[in-house]
Amino acid sequence: MPKPINKQQLLDEAQKKYEALERQFASLTPEEMVRPEVIGTWSIKDILAHLLEWQKMLMDWYEAELRGETPAVPAEGYNWSQLPALNQAIYERCRDTALDDVRSQLDASHKHMLEVVASLSEEELFTPGRYAWIGINTLASYVDSCAGDHYRWALTGIRRGTKVWSGETPAAKPVHRAAAGTSKRVRTKAPKNPGGTALLIIDVQRDLFEKTTPIYEAEKMLANIRLLVDKARAAKIPVFYVQHSNDKELVEETDGWKLHPALTPLPTDHFIHKHHGNAFEDTTLKAELDALHVHHVVVAGLVTHGCVQATCNGAHELGYDVVLVKDAHSNYDAKARDVIDEWNEKLSHGIVQLQAAADVDFQSAQALRQPAISPPTGR
């Protein structure tokens, strides 16, 4: 779903998703609301407490700015790379709070946040860097991360977690995929996927390395992608190579459209041909992931502010847990390092979990299940 681009959209999306969230658990008993392991080890009550605490932090940051103070963002003693530890601390602090208290406080917090948003101008909400603590982002992006977008994450997790209670599992679907370097479609059987995880390598194609401005730290990025592929294969995790094409550049089947020679795909790998930034749009990617029972995707490739961020957002909107490998994506912008840092920071607000290539562990599905502003899977 596109991000809100004005105040009314921001308010409407937050209210719509909050009401959907309330409907999702309206029929559940108090016992079901505190039943663990809906998302990771968390109950629905824990999830609601998590939403509440992030909204309280957002309002604290904003109000500190109004008082002329410099807020600790995201929290005292934590930086954005330490969100798993921060989320765990939130869980520990709130896990004994009564269900009725959590629900009433979240309702009050939601209303207060929307009242604050309604009182602000479009300029105050949508001007990048308007407040010192938001860096290059907008206040609206923070509000969406703690409201509409966070509610969507909670909805997806609660739906998935409560389906497990009744024994529902996604049905495998027959899919067709393109063999490497061809347009012929071949029917395949879904192999076992022990971690429910897939590696998505986005647009690492020859022509993108021939731009006037070279890909930033191309060799480092390629080395990290090769490391990810080696790890995925060792763990029997499916590898997807996504290739972009259009009528002007990266024309399908030309030399420039082909994968960079540093990549050596196997016939058993998967190949997705796309024409939009989001690799899920008008492609078979979702169907193939569904057939493999994938719930977690690890993303790397090109370019940071184009197809990489679009695919991360697309995967998140579809309910996947997303890991963006922070040192395995790049671009050819004149300020490429700033672009990478900007999008790593932006996407870490509820869309992805950031991990370094050396830290990605395909052997442990638990290690890949935590979005940036979402619960850990273990206590």
C-alpha cells in the first residue's frame, strides 16, 4: 500500500487500520488474548503493549522537541541497530500489565496521537528534517511507522498466529518459473524449505555496473551477495534472482540485462523477470514463495532507493518478515553512501530488520523473524 502523502491520508489510514485491528480480536476471549506464541513468543496482549510503547516513545520525542530538549531516539541507551534488545526490554517491562489496562491505554494513545497529527500543518508533517531528531525523514513517516504501518504489521501477525491455533497452514500451489537465461517456463515441485525463508537478489545486472557514476563499493557488495548465496545453499534455502527490464535499458535477453558475471546461479535457483520496481508487482514471485511456504525474505541487490526499497516495502505489505542486508545493497548515486544510510534508517522503522551479511544465519529461522519495530521471537 502506498505511503500517505498528505495529512488526511495519514489520519484515515491510521484510523482504518486501528479499527481493523480491533475487529480482528473482538471475538476473542480474555484467555485467547493472553495466549502466547502469536508472534514469536508474544501474545496478542504483548503485541498491543508493544504498539502502545512505541506510540508513547514517539509522542515523547515530539514533546521533548517542543520543550527545546534533545530526545534520546529511539530510547536512552539504545540506537537503531539495537532494536531487538529494545523490543525485548519493552516486552519485559510490560508483560505483567493487565490486559484491560493495555487495551484502554492503547485506545487513549491512539486518539491522542491522531489529535496531535490533526493539529499540525502539512509542512510540519511532511517536510524532511523539520525536527532535529527525525534526521532526513518526515514526522509523517514516524507517525505511519507507529500507527497505520505498525497496525498492519500487528494485523498480519495476529491473523497468521491465530490461524495456527486452528491448524490452518498455507496450501502449496503449483508454479511455473523461468529457467536461467531463457523465457521457457518449466513446472517444478516445491522442495523442502526448512526455515520458511528465501533469499531475494534484486537486479544485479551487467548494465547497472556500466553507468557514468559507478556502483558504490561494488566489489564489497558482490562479495557479500556471494557470501549470502553460499550460506543459503548450505542451509538449503531457495535463492531468487530478480531481473528488471524495460524498453529503454536492461532490455530482456540482451547482454546488459544478464546477471553480473560474479554471480553463478544454479539451475535449481529461481528466476523472476519484472517490469516494476516492486518485484512482487505483476510477477510470479508471491506464488512461488507461497508454494515454498516462505514467510521470511532476505533482500540484497540494486538499487538502494529504487527496486530494493520498493521490494522491501512490497514484501512487508504482503505480510512477509523482511531482512534487508545493510551491506549488500548499493546504488550509483553521486551521494551513494548517504543514500544507503538514509534507506537503511528509513526502512528500519517497521519495514525491515537490518543485518550485516556476516550476521545473516539461514540455519536459524528464528534469527530472521524480527522486523525492526516488532517483537523478538525468543525471550
